[in-house]
Amino acid sequence: MIGFRLLGTLHLTDAEGREVKSLLTRSRRLALLAYLAAATPRGLHRRDTLLALFWPELDQEHARAALRQALHVLRDALGPDVVVTRGDEEIGLDFDRLWCDVVAFDRAIAAGRFDEGLELYRGNLLEGFFIPDAGGFERWLESERARLQQAAARAAQTLVKRCEATGDLQTAVEWARRAVPLAPHEEEPLRHLIALLDRLGDRAAAVAAYDEFAKRLGAELETEPAAETKALLTAVRARERAAPVELPASAATTAAAVAVRSQPPRRRRLIWGALATVGGVSVLLAFRVGSWRGRLWSGPTTGQIHSLAVLPFADLSRDTLQAWYADGLTEALITDLGRIPSLRVISRGSVASFRGTKRPLHEIARELRVDAVVEGGMQVWEGRVRVDLRLVDAASGYQLWADRLEEPMGDRFVLEDRAARSILSALRVPVTAAQARNLRTAPTRNLAAYDLYLRGKIRVRHESQADDSVAIDLLERAVALDPEFGVAHAELAHAYALRVTQFVPGDSEARDRAAVETEKALRLDPDLAEGHYARAFLLWGPGGYFAHELAIQEDRRALDLNPNLAEAHQHLGMVYLHIGLLDNAIEEFRKTLAIDPSHRFAQQRIGIALVYQGRYEDGLRTFRQVPPEFNPAFWHSQVAWALLYLGQDSAAASLIEQYLRQRPEDPGGVVTSTRAIVFAKQGDERRAEEDIRAAVQKGAGYIHFHHSEYYIAMAYALLHRPQPALRFLRRAAAEGMPCYPCFANDPYLAMIQSDPGIAAFMRDLHAQWQRYKAAF
């Protein structure tokens, strides 16, 4: 029996119980399977309905082709008999061969088996799932999420009353705790929980439940609890026994619900969608870290915290041999907190510049665009480590929480785990059971290997050839001490791949080592986000021959596992950019910048996408936001390229000459090929040809030579020579840049579009681009 879990963590297994990873990385086809499995009424669905839901942007012919391909993929992954049809127009699933938790949940609730249903309800339907350009599917998903959550909430409330009626107050409290987050703005479940806790004598927990609800209501609906709820809380605070609350049916409509229902229909749908998201899996969130409870700031906060920056920890030790430990702790906390999907955590690259700063924390938070900041200091002495932590609200500048943790040096993993769990508890961020286990699971039991890994990881981030060589040495030593250390193997693969792509392009041994280390990492942990990113890096780069679709699948798998992996967002955006999915690319680059505002590559490539779209002034403005010293060859070529489109030829020529005087070697030939465009526009065929030959020589073996090949094709188009232009366009497309919109929008290439060879090439490229659009 195929198993398909849609509530909470997405999980799909075949008839033998093996995870079907080929579908988990294909979001649109996975969404189609989810709709066929969960949509009501259950059974067969009309083909035209599916086309409107999943491919609304395509014409009928291409949409039907995309649906046929998607059904073929489903049958190939799950077996030929799972998808069933009736005639040519109706499609469904064979539920004798596929078990789905949504179907089982509905059956359990309908039969009154509420505890069974709530065991199946492990979170919102397709939590965090999204596919672009599918508004119909998104509306169905929003509605279905709300329906299922409301059913779960009613079931939990019914179980509370049943247990209370039999005198089992302890179990009633457990179900009441489950009921409250399932109906996050209804007050009847909250009042019931407060009354039950008070009857059990746990008034502190009753007050905490009220405070959490009141804070959420104020932040999300800008209102306060109803008078009845406040009166109940007043009685609890006064240590009076609060009687169980029996509410008439009309009282179930709380102030919060009224506030929502008073909104216009569209606004109301948006609010309920947001409330459903907040309410989902939070039943699993509560880490019990007693040391911080009395240290939370009790005043009003500006809203729920969704984004966080962990600033570099101050080193307060006098032992310089342990000075790096503060950086290691910062790195470890950013990594651990970054694995929580509901929390955006700024990458280390963007917070490093604030080391030792005297600037106010709220200014730093505003610059990084986060809701809160963690800062702290670390001291090592006599074999022990002490860490002081502080959480500060960005908008108000108030300290929300503070704590001091201390552990022996040998218990560093315990210290890091305590720090991460304490911060998450203070933030009240929902954490699933699996995420909690991951926080408690040390990546290695060998402290020496862990030290080497952290040092190597920090060195890799510097992205210089000298630092990369040091990082490789450190990480090689780490995996030698612990060959089962999966994330160290992944980081080593990254360091070797970086060597090939940026520093020594001809190092075939480094390329081979990167491939070996990637596979080791994923063999040790198939769900290691860093391992999937390393594989994507290799599939679309050194030795991978630009396997666009496979690289996209690996990047997306990495991001499913760790949405805060900025490099995977950037790499995915880069692949999208090169195959012409420009809006997708810009979206991924913006996600990169949300996590790492200092990521220059992402910012620079947004400019490229804008130019490909014909938005030359916007692209030029974006390029100029990046310092020229960052990747100077590409900066000068791209700025000159945009200037040429805008008719500012003399400014472009001046910029190019300035660069080539300082760096005549021009790695990759990218600026030299741009100068060929200048000469071609001037009609100087001889000098354009000289630059083309020089660029080809300089670009030999360069991984991104496809950009130079594109510029050369533009130069030949300006010289009205379609045959050599076509030759270089074909090479650019075959060697990593089949970017149909770029070629189609180019005003210089438009001069040779009537050539039969160019026209045939563009038709083939357009068909390939349409396939990419349908797939992703």
C-alpha cells in the first residue's frame, strides 16, 4: 500500500515502504497527486478542472501535454495502476492501492473516533507548500486547510468535554492544550483550559496560557480578550477557585471571530489563512526550559517574531587558544535555528560585519530587516564554558529574554542544544517533534572533529584561495577523525567544488574529490540539506555539464529540508536564470537576500535578470548597487553591457578600457567579449574579430564562458553575420545558458532573426523553454 501523509510533514512511500524522493522534489506533480488524493468529493476529477488548477498560464494544447507528462511521472514513480481514468476526461486514484492521512482523518472524525483523527492530524495540510502561477490550487489549499483545522479543533474540544465529564481532568487538560492552538483566536477553548488548570491547582500555567493568547490576539488582530476571559483570569490571579465555564452557543462567537467576520470577504479569507498557518503544528512547540521563564519581558511586543539575527558572540576569555570558540558557537546557533522552517535566520556572512559594533541593536535589526536580535558573550575558563544570551525586540528595543548557560568544555553539544532550545522557547516558535530531535542530535560525537569542522566551515565562507586551501585541510582532518560525520563531508565537497569553480578550474582531482565527498555525505544522511546542495552545485557546474533539471531538484530538496540555506536559494536562482525562468530566478535571489542581505552574487544576478527582461535602466541601477571590487570582471562587463543597450556607448567603452588596462588577463574573456560588441556597433569588424579571438583564448576551460559566447554572438549579429552568431548561440545554450527570453528580447540579435538557421534555433529553444516552464 502506498502511504501519503499530507498533514504536517510531507511523506510519500511506495508499496514497499520506501520514500518516493523523485516526486517529493517535483512540487507541481506532487501538488497534483495531493489534490487527487485529498479533494472532495473523492473519486474522479475532470481533466479541464485539473488544467485550470495547475496550468492556468498555458494554452489548452500545452496544458494537456503538461498534464499527460505529470500523470506519466506519477505512474512511473508509484506504479501503473495507481492513477485511474474513465474515458478521456476523468482522472482519479485507486484508493485500494493508496492510503492518505487526509482521507483517514475525515473517516475517523465522521465516525466519532476523535482521538484517532487527532493522532493523524499532525499539522496543517501541505504545511509551507507552494507552487507558483497556480491561483486556483492555492485557493483550494487555503480552504481545505481551514476545513481540516476546524474539524480537528472541534474534535479536540469534544474530547475535553468527554474527559471532564468522567472526572479525568489531567487528560482533559492535555486535550485542551491541543484544542487552543487549533483555534488560535477563539476564546471558549482558552477559557476551558484556564478553568481546568485552575481546578488542578496549576494557576501559573493558567496565567501563562492567558498571557500567550492575549499577546497573540493583540499582535494579529489588534484586539484584547473578551471581558469574560479577563474576569476568569482575574479570579485565577486572586487564587480563587474558578468554576468550569459553561458557555451558551451564542457565546462561542468571540471578539476575535467577530473582528474577522466583519472584514470584506477577500480580506476575511486572507486573515483566516494567516490564522490557520499560525495555529497549525504549534501543539508540539513547548520546550520546558525553566531557567528563562521568569526572565521574559512582560510588556507588550510589536508582534510575532518570524525573523532573527544571531550577532557574533563576544569573546570574553583571556585564553587566546579558545578565542575561535565564540565564532564556532555563533555558527552552530545560526545553523541550528536556521533548520526551523517557520523562522528566517540571517546568515553568518551578513552578521559578521557587526562584530564588536557599538551601534544600537534596533538599528542593526532594522538594517538586517529582522524582528529580533540575539547577542551574547562567551567565556572559557578552567575547562568550563559560560555563555550569556540576550534577545532584543527590533521595533521597541526592549530586552525580551536573557539567560546564562554554563557547561563543561566536554559538553559543548549540550550547551549548544540548550542555547538553541532556550531561544526557540523564548520566541515561542512552533517546533515539530522531528525538529526537536534534530536539535538534540549532535552531528558527531568527536569533539576534535567538530572543532575542525567549525573552523573549516568558517574559512570556506571567506571565499579566497588561501582560506579555501586551509578549509580543505581542516575538513579533511575532521572526516579522518570521524568518517561518519555527514555534514563535514558535505562542507568538504563544497570546499573542493569552490576550488574548481573559482580558483583552479583545471583541478580535476578536486572535482573528483567533491563528487566523492558529496555522495559520502548523502549516503550517511539522505536528508542532509547541505549534501543535496553540494550535489546540485556539482550537477550544475564542474563536471556536471549543466544538468539543469537535476540540479533544480536537488536545490529544491535542500530547501525543503532547510529553507534558510541561502546558498541553495542563490544556486537555484542561478539555474533558473540560465534556463530563462526569470521571475522564478528573481524570487529565489530575493529569498537569498532576505536571509543574507550582503549576498552580492544574488543582488548582481537580479540585475542580469532585469536586463534579460529588457528593463535596462533597472538592471543598470541594480548592478551599480554592488561594489566594483566584488567580482570585478563581471561587474565591468555587466555595467558596460547595460550601458550599450541604453545607447551610452562612450561610457561603456571608457569603463571597459579602464578595466582592461588594469587587468589585461581578463579571466574568462568576459570584458574582452563585451568590447567586441563596442567595436561591432562602430562597424570596426577587424578589431571586433581580434577581441573575439582573444576572448575565446582567455575563456578556455572557464565554467561560465557561455556569457562570453553570448556577447560574441551579439557582436556577430551587429556585423550582420548570422552564421558565426548562430554557432556561438548554440554553444552558449549547450554550455549552460539556454535562455530563450534573453535571446528573444535582445535588440542586437533581432537584426538576424529572419535568417532560417536562427529562426529554427529559436523555435527549438522556445519549445525547450516551454518544457522548463511546465516542469517548474
